[in-house]
Amino acid sequence: MKKEKPRIAFFDFACCEGCQLTVLQLEEKLLDLLDHVEVAAWRVAISGGSDAYDIAFCEGSISNREDEERLHRIRETAGTVVSLGTCASIGCHNALKNQWTGGEVLELVYGGEAGRFETLPARPVASVVPVDYQILGCPASLPEIEIVLKRILTGQPHPLPNNPVCVECKRNDNLCVLEKGVMCLGPVTRCGCDAICTSYGDACQGCRGLVDEPNLEAAVRVLTENHRHAIMDAVARGLRVDRERIRTWFSLYNGPDLQLEQEKTGHGP
Amino acid sequence: MMRDRSLPSYCVISPGSVLDFTAGILGKGPVMGPMVRPDQPGFHVFDRLRRPEDLVLEYTTTTMPPKKAFFPPTETVFRFSAGDPPNLTPVRGDPPWVLLGVHPCDLSAIDALDRAYSFPPPDRRWRHNRDRSIIVGVDCMPDEYCFCDSLGVSQARRPCDLFLTEIERGYLVETHTRAGGELLGEARTSNALGQDFLEAEHRRRQKALGIQARLSADPGRLADFLEAEPFQEIWEDIAARCYSCGSCNTTCPACFCFTMDDVFHWDLQSGERRRAWDSCQLLDFAAVAGGHRFREDRWQRVRHRWHRKFLHLYRRFGRPFCTGCGRCSRACTADINILDETNRIIAAATKGRGHA
Amino acid sequence: MPETGKRAGVPADWTYLPEPARIVSIRREAVDAVIELELADRSALGHKPGQFVQVSMFGFGEIPISICSSPTRTGRFKLCVRPAGHVSNALYRASEGDWVGIRGPFGRGFPIRTMRNRDVLAVAGGIGLAPLRSLIQYVRDNREAYGRLVVVYGARNPSLILFRTDVEAWTRGEDVEMFLTVDEADESWTGRTGVVTGPLKEIDLSTRSTVAAVVGPPVMFRFVAAELLAKGMNRRRIFFSLERRFECGIGKCGHCQLNGMYVCQDGPVFRYSDLEGFSEAVEARAPER
Amino acid sequence: MVHEANIHIHHLTRVEGHGDITAVIQDGELKEVQFSVVEAPRFFEAFLRDRAYDEVAHLASRICGICAVSHRAAALKAIEAAFDVKVSEQTVLLRRLAFYGEILSSHVLHLYFLVAPDFLGVPSLLHLAERERETIKRAMRLKRLAYDLCREVVGRHTHPVAMNAGGFPFVHDEAGLLRMKDRLIEAKEDIRETVSLFRGLSLPSFERETEYVSLKHPSVYPFYGGDLFSSESGSLAPEAYREAVREYVQPHSTAKYARWNRSAYMVGALSRVNNNHGLLGPFAREAADRLGLEAPCHNPFMNNSAQVVESALCVEEAVQIIDRLLERGVRSEEELAPVHPCSGRGVGAVEAPRGTLFHEYAFDDQGRCLEANLVIPTAQNLGNLEEDLRSYAPGLVDQEESVIERALEVLVRAYDPCISCSTHVVRLERDPSTHEQAGMKGGSTMKESREPDEREERDALCPECGHAFKAYVDRVVQDDKKSGMRQKIECPVCGCGECSVVQPGT
């Protein structure tokens, strides 16, 4: 059964490289990984690099033509393409600029010079080339990276986790942050992060994207009307909690998803 | 087991002796009890007790129920490694917990799980963990979400070994099993006097009075209603507000659904099978390979929750799988209150039929 | 109701621990594989037609698969796997000599007692033929104890016909009345086309002495039941085998709950009359009452 | 001997982000040397607008996976300044502790994974698996220690959680802090070994004096804050950073450049050590002495040594902070310093691993961000890096091409450039002219700064000297602006008299 080790490569596009750094946190397990793969290219860690690889991890969003071409070359070379992290998988905050057209965003930043520059709407990897595995998270969570690596190496698919963050949060025995006066997107956000933010008493900002069939209508109503503590807290601080605010908040990571959801159900937040 | 006719027996333990008593148990094995987690001041969790002074016996309901002592949120069921045939090593369950400070509602929930998991064929993991455990109950004071009284569990004792009721002199201790008596062992106790019983009785009355929230029909009638009528509008109305986040199930002391999955170790030859809590409110709960989901619509899942708790399991085990602890209402991210909604169902069923 | 096999060496103490079983042979057909298994201790599985086992591909997970061989044949048993999820994919790709894990058999099988001395009508849609094959073989192996054996089998297209050799043998065999139909024919197809209700209409059943076993996709039940009822069959003599998600097989994990019943223990074979009033068994998917 | 060479190192490896080095040698003479950032732009300053302040803090850490704590802290300081929030001493101590985790992890990553292979002659640390198992293990241990310190304080290293405006919404575990303390003390041995390793590596003896800029604090090593300090011109309040830091754009690079008094300045570990030498504790000083690092040091390669010294400092001071926290007792900050958003503007300046980092935001009364300006260490360093390359490369022209290539790479790596941080990178066609980018003007919003005249201003930038002079203009003509006068100003650098800016009146 022993065949040649598959060759693995890491590439980054518009991103913070935090997901690759998270992979580096495998530490001793990196050596385990090296029992099963050869590293063909990993710019952050290794000089040189080879153009022959089987598994390509792509981090970051695609937002210019050069990157788009680079990604196409990667897709042609690699048998397996993995989008690593939320930027690569759903666009993340890079896609926030997409709410404006390319011209507008440039206008916003570069004023009269806009004509000199080129930018494309930031897109997840899967919108440019077919992707075999998706890993969510900003940054991707180390246990999930491990699981996906193992699944790739054993030929298993990795369906996106489809439970809301609440499930993992409760398994961690946490008091709901909503009860502590923190507004939270956990109930409509995909889990897989082990509810790290809420476990530390922070709000879930939805970095892993929406679950399938989220009840957005309920989410908006809950966040604007029902939230005993959280709303009281916000109001006490002189903040308006209205649909507009919630809608902006949802778009933090879910811009593209929200659009889809809106098209599908005819309503969104 | 032969019934010990001398049980229950009574004695009184002073607050100071409770500390010694706890310290004594801590010396013998792992103990779980309600305590304040430093990062969540003001709220209590069941967790492993390491210092006797951390135990809090007067507390409002914990966020998560004590069932995790016997059925952890995630656990390894067995390990496998390559071989001819492959080696399968069962992973024994949790340590034999002494579970301290369990409220009557949670005792009742453990009893419910005992029945469900012992129903043939039994879940031997649960039985294994339960058989080795000792449970010390404690009486509680209800909050606005509690409606245990209308489900008849506010004075539940089964399956505890010892039960404490706070009185002037400390705690009135009821010994319900021989194991409980052994646990009490050398703890400094005094005889229970008439006054102590009166006080405990008074406290129970106070508690009953304190429970404002009530189910407006007894569980048996509720089951009949649920069986007889569709209540479609009510389910759809709840579903419109529900996120399907599963918090109601994951905080429920009487829910016991789970899911299993495998992980490989890094040699990619060996690995383990893990079990984790699941929730029937989640979209994929009833999904089968190929993608078909039985109970695709949110309202079907909402209905399933009520039906399961108050109808199906009621019929099978003769009791609702709800103890009125109110955790799900507290935890609901969308403020759906199980009691209010249930009373709505009862009201809809009894409308035009006279009284509830 | 067996909680797990009652054979020697089974660690009855450990509810979720499988027994190793070796793949003796594997025959891949168009989109299915028929896998023949033997338990590590070579003991018989001891199942009834219509029961299922929980099959583990270690490292991949565990799935329920109905047993497609009859207990009357050998100590070994066969499973028919259609790759639909990652466990079944892995199983489909497995090789002879590989080890899997087995728990079970679980559930109630087909009512072979009720069927005794009566006519048996087996209606299969798609992969539903797998559990029925176990019943068909069983009836054929105990031929004198049963009346007519009528098999109606519908596949989506000719390439998706399961157990081709068996189907051919049944077609030829004098002890079976075989009706085969496909939804979508191709050029080579000379047989019947259309859904299973087509042949059902034609068959002349002695409704009073027939017991029907129906296995197929959820959408099939409604039409088949309607047809059988129209023929005058008693709803107590119509049996459905339901598909649900099973994780534990012993009525604990909750995934397969159908009203007050656990499909894994109380089913998967149900009397149609018992499903009536079960909103989730019949609504939208199953026959109108 | 190379007389003609066209060196182009595309997508330099073992740095954070994407950068190219270009060197052109003709007739044995260095004609051109450039370091270009080719990272895809991410437009943070654009999309931070309209975001609520807590989202701003959340997004800010996403600028960089390696300096996430710094970015988050800079954003929090800016937000807290804008809303006039005073955080507790405990919060400050914990934030400082998080910095030690981040600085240590960043330095260890850079030193062991990115730099050491250069000197050990391998393509990566992973290639040492056999030969130098101890070295690898030590690197892993230190990295794990740094990550765990971050985990203990802010949940994780990359993109801290629960590090919020006003304080932490959870209570830190004293037992966990105590365990960290023990591990930090144990780690001193690993730090000593690290000092020995880097002491044994011979660094090029190249020197070029430049302007060293960092924060400076009277009593605490200034990662978390202090006054802005330049080795040339002394102290300045951080809020006044715009008076000194002038950002501009070079056509060959998508990251912004910056200048101060000189045409370029340096930030980072070396600048910090140069400017705060007196604050090194005994353990860090021991490291500095063993490495021969004395302030002021003008050898940019010694930035690596300064990083080792700072690693020692992190371990040393983290222990002190934990002691201080445990002594006070870690308490719930249930009454977090309440954050009441109001219309305002704030600047947050911290020392990220690679140097001084500025975040500036303006908010409306609902705490929504109106505008954002982020000045990143690597951007500030790029000018100085190029000047170093320009002065270092001529000494190499006689070498083999591969040797030059490697030497230039090593110099770039010494700066530890973190290119993903480049928040407001631009993409320019190759174009001979140099363009200055619109910065933020005090009191005005970005929109206002984009008056039609701005185009005129940009077009007038100096094609000769390659240096924008908007900084100069901003400073010089600030007063005149108030008079509403329009003024034509010539480039003070090249003196060609042809390039000029028409400064719009208000």
C-alpha cells in the first residue's frame, strides 16, 4: 500500500497569514505530518520550493488578476485544493470592500487617482476554482486543520460543520454570553471553533459563516428586541440597536452568504 | 437488591461538619459538585471539586445539568489500532463520581435517564458510570423559571443516596441507601429532633409557595392533548422565533441524544470513536446519507421536542422527560419559554371545553 | 430484541464496541458493492431477514446497512453498499481481507411468521432490494412453508439494477413471480418501464392471504400503499421498512425516533397500520389515509 | 566576478507576506536596488469605515496573523482614547503580558525559522530535523511557551479573543498564570541557549547610521506604550505622530513608505534597544552583553541580536508581571471600564514586534468608525531597508550572483518584514513617477482631504528625487491653510524647481 508520499504546498493570497501560522503550531505534530507528506512549498517556513505538489493549501482571498492566474496554475497542478481559513473559504473581511464596486472602493481610498489602480472584488478561492476541502475560521482552528489533514490523507471528505456555535459553547459548560449582556452571533454561526470566543466571555462575530438555513429573521428580531441583558446593556451605553446595526454586523463575515440567503429566501436581515 | 427497611434514616449535620464531610469524601475519590467558576461570577457549574470550601450548596440552577458526570459532553468510546484482527480497546467511562449538591429536579432527571438508558437493550456505559456513583441531593429554592412542582418532582429523592435540607442547625440529612450511609460514615452528626423535621417541612412549604410558575394541566392530560391535536400554528409560531441552535437540548438534564464519530491518530492507522451530545433541534439531526432530512422544517423539529418530552417518552416511561428546571428557558437564545409555550398549547386544547 | 449478537466472545459489557469482521469477498457492481463478511470468530451473525447491522470503517465512522443475505445460506453474511456518504464510500473502496467492525444485528426483521403459509409480495425500489433479497432468499429456502412469492423491483435505470444474477435467476425460477421495471430505459432495454405501481396494478393478488413487504425511497411508500389498499389489501398486512439515521442501534441516540418508537429497535420494518397517525412517518411522504 | 547581473528575487521566502528584491548591476556598478512589496491590497482603511467600534477592534487584529495582539491593542488604545475610557491596572498588566507572548513568539519564529537557516546553511529549520534535533526542539518549546502565554491571557495567539475595549470580559485563572510563571522561569535556560546559538553566528559587519524611532517610556520597556521617540529629534506625544511620520508611495511597491527627519528611519527591535537600553533588566542585559549589542548600534544585521535580547526581556518581565498580578489577586472586572461611545478621535501607538505601530480612528456618537489611519512598522522600515540595500550592495558587486542574492536576502530578512500587515498597499503600474498618497489631516475627514485639488497635488510630485514631499507641505503650509490662501510649494529635496504642489485653501 505504501506509495510515494503526497507532496503538500501552502500558498497565500490576500490575508494575514494567521492560518498558516496556526498550521505551524502543529509543532511536534509537524514531524508526524512529515511522515505522511513531503513539503513541496511553504514560503513562510522554507526557502526554495518545488512546483510539483499534490495537495495545495490556499490561504486568503483572491482580489487581483495576478492572484487569480496564480490560483489557476495551482489548481492545474494540484490534485487536491484546500481553502484554508475564512478568507479563502468565504471571503471574510476582505469581501467587505465588495459592498462597493471596484471603482468606488478605489475612489474611496485613492480619490482622483482611482483610474491608476486595479482591484477586483475579493472572492473566496472556491469562486475562482473548484475546491476539494474547505476549512473555516479566522483563524482556522488547529484541531480542525488536523482533522482535515487526516481526512485528506485517508481520502475522506470534510463536510462543513453545520451546527451552530451554541452547541460547542454549551458542551464547554459556558454560561451564554447573551445572559451576560453580550450580543452574540453564535446561534447562526457554524461551529468547529470549539466556541473559543464565547468561552472567553466574548461575542461570536460569526467568523465561520452562517449555518445552513439560518433563521435570520429571528436573529434580527432577537438581537433587536428580545435580548433582555444585551440590549439593556447597549441601550445603557447610548447605542441604538436596530436592524441597520445588526445587518452591518452580520455582513462582517457573511457578506456574500447573506446575499445568497436573501436571494434564496427573499428576505435577510 | 433487598430493600433496607431501616431507610431512610435521619440525622443532622452542622455547616462546619459539612466541610469536614466534603473533605473526607475528597480524600476518597473524585467529587463533582456545584461551584462558582472564576470566570463566571454569580453563576454555578457542576465541576470537579478540588477544595471542600469551593462547594456551594445554596445555589440557583446551574447552566448545565449534572448528567455530564455520567454522560460527558464528549467522550472516547473505544480506541482502535491496526491488527489482524484490529485491536479494539474499550475506553472505560468516567471516574466513579460522588456527585454532591444535586437539586430534586436534577435527581429526577437522572432517574429519567436511568430509565431511558436501562430500557432494554441498555446503554452499559451509562449503567457502568451510574452504578459506581454516589449522589448527594440538596433541597433548593426556586427561581422564576422553575416549574418543577407541577411536574411532581419538587420533592424528588430518587435516585439519591443522601439528601440534605437546610435547617437552622445545619442540614437535615436523609440517608436513602446503604451507600449513602457509608458515605456519611464518620461524619460528625447529631440525632434529628422533632424541631428539625418541622423546620425542614416548613422549608418545603416555603419552597412550594415560592414556585410561581405552573403548568396549567397535569402531564397526563398534556400528553393526551399533544396526541389529539396538531397545534400546527403554535409550532410554526415558535419555529419563527427559534434559531435551531440546540441550546434547549444541550442544557436539558433529561435529554440524552448523542452522535458518534471517528478520528484517526497521526499514524493514520489507529484512532478512536468519540461520542458527543446531540440535539434534535439541529438541522442535520435526522439527516441520512444522501442528504434526505426527516424533519426538514423547523416547526417539525420544534414539535418533535415537545412530543418527545411530553408525549412519546411519557407514554414509554410513564413520566415526562422534563423536570421543570427551566434551564432551556434560561438558555434559549431567542427567549422561548418552555412553560409559556406549553401552557399556550394547553390553553389552545382546552379552549371552549371549560376549565383547564 | 437482541441488543447485540449473543455469540461467545462478544463483550456484552460494552454497548458500542463492534466486533471485527473480515471482508471475505467484494463484488462491485455499477454503483453498488456486495460485500461478504465473516466475523472474526467465524460465528454466524444470527440475523433475520430485514435486520441491519452497524458497520464500522475504523477511522471513518459507522453506518447502518441492511443484511442482504438470508440466514439460511452460510455462516457468512452479505451487505450491499451504495456509496452515498464517506463511510459507505470507504466501504465501497475496501478490499478483500480488510477488517471492518460489526454491531448487531439490530431491529425487527420482516414478519416471516405472519408470512408463513401466506403469499409474499416483495416490492423494492432502488437499493431497497438489498434487505428484501434476504427475505426472498429465505422464502425460497423454505419454499414449502410459504405461498406465492411475488417480487416487484423498480430501478431508476438498467445500469442501476442490483443483484443482476439473482434477478435473472428469479425471473427464470418457477418459484418466483418476478416483475422488473426501470424508470428510464436506455437503448438496450427491452423490459418494462415505469414505476413499480405499474406492475402492481397488473398483479392479481389474493388480498386476503398476501403479506406485502415494501422497501424503497420514502417517496415510494405513498404510491405503493395507495395501490395495495386499492387492491383491497388489509393495512395490517402491509409492511414498510423505513430508512432513518441510526447511530446506536439500541434506541438511545434518538436520531431514528419516529413518534413513540425507535426505528432501530421497533423497526425498521413496520406494519403500515402501526404507522397511521404517526405524523412524521406518513405526512408528506407516505400514503394518504 | 560579476560585472553584469540582473538579480530578481521573486516572492522572497521566509518572510511574512510577498516581497521581491531587484538589483541591477552594470559594469561592476550597482545601478538599481529595490525591495518591492507585491502583496495583494486589502483595503482595511476603507472597510473599517461604518463599522462599530467593537468590530473595528475585532477587524484590526485581522491585519496580521503574527502581530495580532499589537494591532488589537493599538486599536483598543485608540478607541479608549476616543471615548475617554480608563482601563484598570489589571487590564494594562494583562495586555502587557499578552505583548510579551506575542513579541516572544514573533521573535522566536523569526530567529529560528526564518533567520537561523541562513546561517546554518539549510533551506528551513525542518531540514534540521536530524542534525539539530535539540535546536528544533528548543525552538518549538519557546514557540509553544509564547503561544501558551498568549492563550492564557488572550485565548490564542493569532487573533486574540476577549481582548476588548474597557478590559477583559473573563477572569484569568490564577493557577494557570502560576503554571506559566514556572514555565517562563524554566525557559530562561532555553533563552540562554538561544543567545549562545546567535552569538556563534557571524553577522556581517556592515554599519550605516540612521534615525532610530520607537516608543520610549521612563520606567517600562515600551511595548505597550510610551512617548514617541526619535534618536534624532527626541520625544513627541504619540497623538502627534502625524507631525513626524510622513507616509508616501513608491511606484515599485504596493506598501507605503514613511520618513521622519531624515529621508528614512528604522523601527523595530534594534531601534527599541537603542532608545531604551537603560530599561533592560539583568537577564536581558546579560543577553545583550553576551551578544555584544551595545547602544547605539548601527548595524542593521544586529536587529536579530536585538530580537534575542528582547526575547530574554519578555521572559524576564513576564515573570515580574505575573508576580504582580498574583500579588494583587486577579479579580473579575465585572464593572469593566464602561465604554460609552461618543463622537471623537483617538490614536493608539504600541510597539509591535517589528516596530512602532499607529492606529488612529474617528468615531461618530454611535461609536461607528468614520475614518481610519493605520501606520505599520514594515511600511516605516521599507525606506530604510532600501537605503541599507543601496549602501550594502556596492560592496558585493564583485561576488558571484548567487552570493549577492543570498546576501541581499539576508539583509532584508534581518528587518523581519511583515508584509501582510501592509494595510493600505496600492498597486501601481510601473511608472517612473513617485506618488504620494493622501494621508489624514488633523481635524479633517478623509473625504475632505480628497478635494479636487488633490489630483493637482499628486501630479505635481517630484519625478526627479523619488521622494514625495507632502509631509513637508503639510507641516510648512499648515498655518497658511487657515488663511484660505492657495500656495504653490516647490519640492525641497531635489530643488529642480519644476515640481510643486498647489496647497488648497480651506
